Amino acid sequence: MIAQKFEYTAPKSLDEALHLLASGAKPIAGGMSLIPMMKLRLAAPEHLVDLRALKDLSYIREAGGQLHIGATASHYDVESSALLRQKCPLLTETAAAIGDVQVRNMGTIGGSVAHADPAADYPAALQALEAKFVLQGAKSERVVGATDFFVDAFTTALEPGEILREVIVPIDDARTGTSYQKMAQPASGFAIVGVAARVRQNAGKISFARLGITGLSNRAYRASASEKALEGKSSTPADIQSAAALVAQGIDANSDLHASADYRRHLAVVHASRALKTALSRIA
Amino acid sequence: MATTTVKTETFVGKRIRRREDPRLITGTATYVEDVQMPGMHYAVILRSPHAAARIRSIDTKQAVAAPGVVCVFTGKDIKGVGAVPCGIAMPDLRVPPHTILATDRVYFVGHPIAVVVARDRYLARDAADLIEVDYQVLPAVADPEKALAKVVKQRIVSQRLVPMAMETRGVVAEWHGADRQLNLYTSTQIPHLVRTLVAGMLGLEENRMRVIAPEVGGGFGSKLNVYAEEALTGYVSMKIQKPVKWIESRRENFTCTIHGRGHVDFYEIAAKRDGTILGIKLKLIQDVGAYHQLLTPLIPQLSVLMMPGLYNTQNIRADIVGVFTNCVPTDAYRGAGRPEATHGIERMVDMLAAELQMDPAEIRLKNFVTKDKFPYPTATGLVYDSGDYATPLKKALDLVGYHKLRQEQADARKQSKYMGIGISTYGEICAIGPSPATPAGGWESATVKIEPSGKVTIMTGACPHGQGEETTFAQIAADELGVGLDDILVLRGDTAVVQYGIGTFGSRATAVGGSALYYALQDLKAKIKKFGAMLLESEDVTLTGGKVICNKTGNSKSLQEIAGATYRALKLPPNTEPGLMATRFWEPPNFTFPFGAHIVVTDIDGETGQIKIRRYVAVDDCGNILNPLIVDGQVHGGVAQGLGQALWEQAVYDDNGQLITGELMDYAVPRSHMMPWIESHHTCTPSPVNPLGVKGVGEAGTIGCSPAVVNSVVDALSPLGVRHIDMPLTPEKIWKLLATKN
Ligand SMILES: Cc1cc2nc3c(=O)[nH]c(=O)nc-3n(C[C@H](O)[C@H](O)[C@H](O)COP(=O)(O)OP(=O)(O)OC[C@H]3O[C@@H](n4cnc5c(N)ncnc54)[C@H](O)[C@@H]3O)c2cc1C
């Protein structure tokens, strides 16, 4: 459990960081995923650039009717943000469900999203929120939506030399309810399956539904078949059940020591139904 | 006239906070890793990635030439070092030779092959990657049953577990060539036995070796052993004439430190129609692993000894089959043999109750050895010291509200809800043990010194390492001598400081080591009185409250004054030597047999199979209680590890002998947020075996726990016809049962 030799830089500015990254260095944020891989010698970066040294990258603020979260905001920052609790409770609920206290103190939203572990919690919520990601390189900046960002297990739309600088999520009105439901893997705390639901009701009918699923397959995804099935429905238990039954449709489910593919698929349906029910019950 | 106020405060029986805790929780304790020495060298061990292979060749050229590397040793380079010992001798026991480094064959993933030594542990680690080993990979056997023919009966598995001490193992060896002296710091439960055995392996005179167990961050049996790395680090230090440090990584701890459990049991139980148990039969398959470690063959024997449980039957039959596999050896882990047996017996009694449609509490009450039968000789050759088995069960039934819960369960079942009530009534073998029944001597030693200033130093051979004896031993001495806790220092864990001792395991330190202390204190008290009488010029004296008091005049001499006089020695009582020090080696006449009842109430999520523990009631009888706070702590920790086995933990090897739960991201040790509230209660049946009346409580929680949990879950699912589920009770297993049986 001893990593290979590496250089370490605590950059003074974002420009310095981007410059180093452009010449092949690797970013480190909370180190909660990267350092264990280095200790097991599954990763051997030669040069680390510590993004947490950039003091102005951990903001959480409202601007232009949206919420902006800096890449190095820790899970604890998100979990305990009064602003998010009020305007995007799905994110605080999800952050609070990650790992344990130590991990939440160290780990960052940028690190979690960039790492794209197929069992990570945030990606489910960020899919349901249709989050946007600001990716910045030494020369340019671009904005990518959640559906395009999560490409595959541990693979995102990030290009070499780019960092994820900011996560942007919308502010929903009072007719929207959300919920994140997960079954945790007992050793790591990661999601065996996690489902984030975001639903809006208008005159007793569901006018809008978003479901983000994590843990089930190679990447977090939106369960579009379920979303469609819900729109226009009056949210009876039967409506919810039949929509939830579609969450795993067409998905090649993961299977490992902790849960077989069949069990995961079953859990996705159960948790989708629970997330939807809870989200609906939270509509003011 | 001297003052005659007598200190009346006593300590035994009180919830005294642990005196060892401040240094542990402020991070100032010294573990092996904290030992620093000038000129320290670091050892990294190259280990086999294969479970079974022939080594065709090893090329260390590049590693030797790597920056900072001082030397590399392979198995062929090691000369004159004895085998890693197995401490158990039995007729027909096959003990394969276990060299400290592999030579031409490897038998498990993690088998040590070479050691790289450098001035810097990072360079040593890098150089280990440069060693080239040419393996011819051979087929591996990871499943003990695959090596045997099929038998069909009730099969009950006690899965392999990783003991998971928070501090991994580690060794610092410091050879002083000029003095022919080897100092070995090692994270062990048994420093004296390590000294005898490792000195023997290295061909060193025993008195030329000093073993120090500094702070030990958890053992649970995994450090009740003698390991190749202890001899290897010593060997390297002797060769290069420099201090050498080896610290086990967590990954090595998973693959190279002994595992626990690994039993597959086939049980039969026979009873009359009225529920009277007639006999119990067992075939026990032990997954030995690649070698016999120090006590490996003893563990299933402890299971068999424990087979009658708390029940009055004289018909017991057991066969043990030990099977070598290409996995790390199994050996003692908290409970060592008794949890496996208790799990089997308590499951079988529940199955019997279900078969006869009896209440599980009732069938137990019917079969308990009754109070009037003690001392009770068992069919397995033990003599249970004292017991009152019905009382803790009845207390637990009351505390949990058993009858109301059964009604609630009947209602829940009507609504297709799954709620379970599980009982386990366990017994165990503690205070290990009388010497004839143990492999290395079962006595324990204590020395008590009263310094000239009157301060008291205790040296215990038991080597407690976190269990709380620094507090309880001080309590015992404080009450006997009438001094304060702060006047007392308890030393342990250094063979140059402490007289020979056995160690802490088998819930023995207080029952055996505390008794040795008690008798040493009696010797000292007699001497103190003699000196007091001489100084007070009276035969009629009493020792109380830290003073010797003349009963006629009320004059007194303090312990401090008397201690000073024993060392100054201006005048001595007849036939009395100067000084105040006593040593006792106490041989226990028997084991002790604690017992108790655990009741677990569970609710099962019918959709996901998740188990929620609603209530956990533990009523443990460990004889007299010296410190209720410490006893509760031991029960809580024990139950945590029992729950770990029941619900989450499993060391899983694949068919190629690779440990697939080889890190903490996959091996689920219980964490605080996973624990239920434990309602810990006690009954008290003192042991007649020792003067303190104590029995031992280090393993009780673990032993009582797992069958109570499994019985509870099986009870919840019994309307579906479920009879048995093997541990760990993962939600997926439960979901599958719900899905197939519904
Ligand atoms: C014991 C444990 C339990 C855990 N449990 C959970 C859990 O229950 N749920 C869960 O979701 N996660 C869990 N995690 C993972 C945790 O949330 C990590 O914090 C997270 O996945 C990575 O974030 P980090 O800031 O630590 O990133 P790091 O480990 O520092 O980096 C991870 C990767 O992302 C890259 N990176 C980091 N920041 C950026 C950036 N801004 N732009 C581009 N690339 C970047 C790094 O180069 C690296 O490749 C757990 C981790 C541990 C150790």
C-alpha cells in the first residue's frame, strides 16, 4: 500500500493549475478515490496538481436563476449548505448519503463527478436535475449536459488537460418534489442501486418527471421510459408501480459479489417506486 | 498518637473509567510503527500472486541493483532458521513443513517469497516490483468440501472471517551483535511465547532475546500466533547488523494474517417427542488453509468440547476433518471454536423446536442443566464450574417482553409482514485453562512490587492489550492494599520487564492473571502486616485503608512508612527478608464457564430483503463483575463482531484461490452507524474456580450473537417454510427466499 513516486504542486491560481494539467499533470481533489488507487498501484500519476489549494473553487451560490457549485465543494459543504437545502434539497440529500463522515469531509463534488464511478451517488441526482458541467481547459471553456457527460464506467466527456470547474443545477418551484433512495453496499457505502426522483405536479397530474439511476449499470442514466410513462398520470400507486417497473428496461445490469444483476434490477424498481412516492409526498 | 482515619473508598465493582484510554484516544500511544531508531532499515516482502504454483526461478538482480537497496533474501538464502511452529500435537496430525520464505512451491496468495531491505520503505517497495519470479501455475483448491465426498444432513456454515485488527501486524528487530542481543518489537498477544519460539527458530539463546509488545491495536486472536515475519525480520537484522522495520499493509493483513472460522458442520440432533434432547452428532470440516499455524488444529477441538452447550445430554459424537486449502491458514478468532459450536447447537435446537412445534424458549428451559447439578461433568470431558441457565433466559424474555412480541408477530403475519424473535442461550469455555488441557501452560503470573515510596507496580504476564486490565488490576490491588488507583502502575508486554507469562486470549487475563495478582497481593499483605506489627510493637494489628493499625492503641503506620522500612532494613521481623515484592504463578484448577441469553427482534423489508434489528437484549453471566463499564464495553465489541459475521462479513476466495474480498471496500466490517442499540444486562453466578469469582467476558458477545440473529431471521421467514440460512444474511439471500417461497 505504498504509492509510486510522484511530484506534487499546490497551484496558486487556476491558470497555473490548467497550465500544469496541459503538460500532463493529473488533478487531485479530495483524494478519496485517487489515493487508494495509487496505493494499490492501479494508478501511478507522475505529477499531481491539488485543486483544493485553489481557495475560490469551493463556492456554492445562486446566480441568474440557477445554482452554481464549485468543483472543490466537499460533500459536507453541499450537505450542510442552507442555500441548497432550500433551493435544491435533492443535492443535500444525496450528499448526505455518500460514504461516511470522513469521506464527506474530504471528497468533492468535482472529484466524484469526474471520477464517474458507476456506483457513485451524485451522478443519479445530477442526471435527474439535468445538471450542466463547466469544463475548462488552458485555452477554452465549454458546458456539457449530464446526459452527454457520463459516457461509461470511469469515463466522462472530460478531455485530457481539462478540469471540471463548476456544476450548475436549476432551481425548481414549489410544485416540484424530489427524493434520493439508495441501498448502500455495506463495506464501501457506495450505491448498490440509487435512484433520484424529481417530479412536478399540476392540477393533480404529473407534468414532469426525471429519474436518475446509479449503480445498476456502467454509468448513471436517465430512465426515460419511466419518465414518459409518468407524465400526465395522476400518481396512483398503480401509476407509480407501472412506471417504476420500466426503470431497468434495456439496461445491462452489473453483477458482482454484493448483488447479482437480477437483484440489482429488482432493487432499481423498488427504489424508483419509493423515490417517486417520497418525492410526490414532498410537494408542498 | 497517629491518625486512625481509614480510607474507605473501594474500587472493585464500580464503573471506573479506563485508565488506558487517554493515551489511546489522544493518539499518544506507541505502536510498533511508532518505534524509531537511528539507522533504521525497512523490509518489504514480495508475496505470491498465485494460490498454487511451482517456483521455477527467482531473479533478484535488478532489485539488488535498485537505488537504496541493501539486500534481498529469497527462501534459498535463508539458512539455519526453523519452521513456523504449530503448537498442537495429536496422533495422525499432518503438519507440513512451513518455512519462513517459500522455496520451490507456493500454497496461497500472499505466501512470502522474498524480502527486500532498503534505507527507505518507498525504495524497498519499488524494488520489490523488480524481482522476477517464474511461476508454473498449478490448480488450486479453495473450497474444503471440494476435496471431500458428499454427506447430506443439516449443513451449517461458519464462514471464513478476517479478524481485522485496526493495527495491522508489524515488527521492528534490533540486533546488537556485540552483546549478542536481539530486541524484537512485535504486535502480539503473547510476547513470552513469541520469544521462546522465535529464539528457537533463529537458533538464539532465549535469554539473548527480548520481545516487546508495545501498544497493540487489536488482536482478536490474530496476534495469538507466531508468524514467519517475526523470525524473518529478526533474521534480516542479525544478517545486516542494523535495525529493521516491517509493517504489514492492510492488503497483506487480509491475505497473510490468519483468518478465523471456516467451518462446515453437519449436525444431527435427536430428541424425545416431548422435546428432551437425547444426543447431538457432528461432522466438522475445518478449512485449515495452507498450513497449520500455532493453534489451527485446536480450534475445532474447542468446538467439539463446547458441543453440549447448556443442555443436559450425555450423548455426543463428533468427527473432525481438517482439509488443507490454497488459502491463508485459519486459527483463533474471537471465540475460537465456541462461536462455531454455539451457532450449530443453537440453530439445531431451534430446528428441533420447530419440528416439534414447541416454543424455542420452552425447549431450552426444558433441557438446561439445572442449578443443582453443578459441578456438571459433560460428555466431552469438561466439568462446568457453576451455572444457573434459566435465570438469564427468563430475565431476557422479561426484558424483551416476549409474550407481547409473539402476539405482535401473530398479527404481523396476518398482514404478511416479516418479524422475527430469535433466542440464543450460549455457554462458553473461558479462563483458559488448566495446564494439562492447554498446549503451552495454562497458568498465569503476576509480580507486585511496592517501591520504597509506597507506590505499587504490577507486572502481569498476561499481556492485556486494550481489554482494560490496566484499570481492573489496579482496582483489585487498590482494594487489597487500601491505596488509590493513581498509586498503581500496571506493566505488561516486555519480556525484559515482566516475568514469564502466557498471554491474553480465551477470556483468561482477569480470571487467571487477576488471580495470580490476587495471590501475590496476599503474600505482600502478610509481609506488610509483619513489618507493621514490628514497627508498632504489637501482634494485634489490622491492615486496612493503606495502614497497619494496632488494635489496642489505635496507633498506625502507613504503607509508605512500612515500605520505606522494608527497604531501609534497619530492623527485620524474624525470618523475613528486606524488600516488598511478590511473584505468583497461578495454576487454575479448572476452566470457567460463563453463559447467557441473547434475544434479537428483527423486521424484514419484504421488498428488498433488508434486515433491521429492532431490539438486541443481552443478558450475560460472567460471574463477579469487577468493572461494569468495561464488561459492557466487551459485550458491545463482541456483539459488533458477532453481527459482522451474522450479517455482513465474509472472506471469499474464488476458485483460483484469489481473495476477492481483499480490501475494506469489499469486506464489510461493521461500523458504528450499522450497530443497533444493545441492551446489556447481567446475572451473577460467581465462579468457584478462582478467588475473584470471575469467569471472563471477552468473547461472550460474539458467541451469543450470531445464532440469535439467524434464529430471529429464520423465525421471521418460517411461515414460508424456511428452516436454515447460512451467514452472512445478505439482503439478496433473503430476497431470493422471499421470491422463491412466496
Ligand atoms: C471509504 C469510502 C467510501 C465512499 N463511499 C462513497 C459513497 O457512498 N458514494 C459515493 O458517491 N462515493 C463514495 N466514495 C467516493 C468519494 O465520494 C470520493 O470523494 C469521490 O468519488 C472522489 O472525489 P475526490 O474529491 O476525493 O476526488 P479524487 O480522489 O481526488 O479524484 C478522483 C478522480 O477525479 C479527478 N478529478 C478530481 N477533481 C477533478 C476536477 N475538478 N476536474 C477533473 N478531474 C478531477 C482526479 O484526477 C481523479 O482521477 C467513497 C470513498 C471512500 C474512500
